[in-house]
Amino acid sequence: AIDIRSLLKDTGHITLDRGFMNTASCFSSITYLDGDKGILNYRGYSIEDLAANCSFVEVSYLILHGELPNYQELEHFRHDMNRFALLHEDMIHFFDHFPPNASPMSILSTTINSLHNFYPEMTAKTDPYGGISVTTARLLAKVRTIAAFSYKKSNGYPLVYPSHKLNYCENFLNMMFDRPNIPYEIKPEVTAALNKLLILHADHEQNCSTSTVRLVGSAQVNLYASISAGVSALWGPLHGGANQAVIEMLEEIHESGDDYNYYIEKAKDKNDPFRLAGFGHRVYKTFDPRARIIKEACHEMLASMNVHDPLLDIAFELEERVLRDDYFISRNLYPNVDFYSGIIYRAMGIPTDMFTVMFALGRLPGWIAQWTEMHADPNTKIGRPRQIYTGYKQRAFVPMYER
Ligand code: ACO
């Protein structure tokens, strides 16, 4: 066993904070989060108000610029989403060269990274309306196209290009689902649910992927490479990958003949690495406020589409049982944002391996705003944690013939 006390004595004034449980890495004025009360506000506005009243493009503007846009500013920003939506024709070929079962998350992070080669300008060219840089607008508009193209690639259907006539969410759904001879029918309830989901994912202060974007960006690497690193961090099942893990777990429970107890006991067993996906959060010690809104949206959308998904019943029942169980109560484990989002995506027809891509699409304005805020702060330093060294300090070299 490691004798931490003696190691710390040797190390001097270094704090050991595994997983950054209690260490702030920056000042930020983007997102306010109170994990005990279950409050989440972007730039001071509650996510409840924003999700009920705004479009995702409007909230993106708020997060990026600090203020809600007026009519003119919003129109201009919307126009940018259309103006920059197309990809350079040479980039379209990228999608032909991934293997047939390529993960859409890997396609997303690779392609975002290479945007730098096609759109290298990184200076903040502000426009007269809102001061959002061309690079930012470009990234927001193009990532939506890349996400939809990565899906088309995975199912072998021809790419559908963005349309100037559709709004941000409609455009995405159309690029995903419109097929030769099977035109996609835009349903307002689906578009509204997608809009809400993207808003609820738009920022979440210094989570794992955002901290990655900041850390990579602190070396002054370009925005595209920093966002690409954030996408990779989000991929993990303990972070954004949990929405996919939730659906897989609910399906397993369904196939087991609804044996809830088996899965709950398995999650409580300390000798088993299994955890209930979609429960628990580093910061929320009560209900994740996003989960409440998504649960309601899930109800509304399925009812308006007249869809009955047995996984929703399983999710409700599992939640009820977990909230009555002492193990979960004593550890403050509540449903998080990922618990119900997958059920909505399923009803929209979005396949499981695209769920985390959807999360990335929503989180993009937050990542960009955090990266920009970091660079605007003159006191920013390159991120460089220290360590407590536990290995040999010095050894005599052993030549090859003696090893
Ligand atoms: N199922 C069973 N037990 C759990 C769960 C869970 N989902 N989550 C936490 N616990 C237990 C841990 O085993 C630990 O128990 P112990 O005190 O007896 O050792 C205790 O609760 C605290 O858990 P930690 O892992 O220390 O909490 P941490 O803050 O490091 O982790 C995390 C948070 C990663 C979200 C965790 O709750 C988890 O793994 N959840 C499942 C995955 C998930 O849903 N991730 C999405 C998070 S939201 C997001 O990223 C968008």
C-alpha cells in the first residue's frame, strides 16, 4: 500500500485532488450551477425558461456572446448557420474512406480536427451585429453537417446537403433522414424536442470534456483541435457516452424479463464494476434539473407521436425503485441528463451510436464559449497539473547482458 503521508512530506506544497473533486481551474461567467439545489443557469437565465422559450441558435448566441440576441442579431446568426453549413468538397471524400462500421464519434472528432486545414483563420473577425467570430459560426454550422454525414456514411445512403429553407434543427433532421424517393416529413413535435435537448446540453461548466477543451486550448492549439479533443473526452461511458449505455441497459433489463432487482443489486455490488447508467453525478446531489425537463419532454413527444416505447415504462419503474433504495439514497444518486434523452432520440429514429454525437452537437456552443473565455483572460496559464511521484527515485543503470 502507498504511504501517502510520507510521499506528501517529500513533495512539499502540492495538493492531491484526484478527479478534481474540489479544485477550481478558472474563473467563468458562462454557467451557474448549484448542485445541492439543482439549479442550472446560462449567463444568469434558468434552463427552464430558456428551454421553454428559445431556439437552440438563440441559446448558442447567448452562451457565446453573453446576452440574448435581438431580432436582427438572431437573424444574422441564423443566416450564418446557413451560409457556413456546407463542407469543402475535398472534405466530403473523407466520409468515403472510413470503414463501414466506423463510429460516428471518431468520424466527428477526426473531421472537426481537420477543419483547420480547410478554414485556418483563427482571428476573431467580429461582425457588426453580435461579435461572434466567423470561425465560431463556421464551426457551429459545419459540425451539424459533419454529424449528419457521419450517420449517412454509417448506413450507406447518399449524403443530403443542408437546405437554406430549413431552420437549424429541421435542417439536421432532414440531412439525417431524407432519402432518395423517401422524403423526410418534418414534424413540429420532433423538431421541438430536438431543440429542447440541444439547449439542455449547451453548457455545463467545467465537466470532463469542457476541461479537456480548456486544457488542450491552454497550450494555444487552435479551436478546432481543442474541440476535437473535447469530442473524444465526451465519448467515454462515464461522460457523454452514458446516454448510449442507458438504452443498452434498459434493453437488457427488458430482455431479462424486467428483472430490475438483478440490475439494481449488481450495481450495488462493490466487486462488480457495473453501474446503473444514467444515475449519479459529480456535482448534482439532487435531481439533475435537465433530467426533469427531458423526462417531461419525453412524455410529451411520445404522446404526440402516438408512440409507445416499452423502454420508457422500464425507465420509470427503474427510477422509482432506485429512488426508494437506501444504497442510492445515501449516496445521492438521482437520474442525470442522460437517463431519458436516449428514449427521445430513439423515438426520433436516431440510432444508439449517434446519441453521443447528439450530445456533442448540443455541447458545442459551451465548448467554444469556454475556449474563448479562457483566451480572453490575460491571466490564463498553460494547464499543467503536478503529481505525487511513487516510483524509484534513482537506480544504477543495468546493462543489457545483466538484465
Ligand atoms: N450506480 C451504482 N453506484 C454508483 C453510481 C451508479 N450509477 N454512481 C455512483 N455510484 C456509487 C459509487 O460506487 C460510489 O460508491 P461508494 O461511495 O460506496 O464507493 C459512490 O456512488 C460515489 O460515486 P463516485 O464514482 O465516487 O462519484 P463520481 O462523482 O466520481 O462519479 C459519475 C460520477 C461518473 C457520473 C458516476 O455517478 C457514474 O459512473 N454514473 C454512471 C455513468 C453516468 O450516468 N454518467 C453520466 C454522467 S452525466 C454526464 O456526463 C453528462
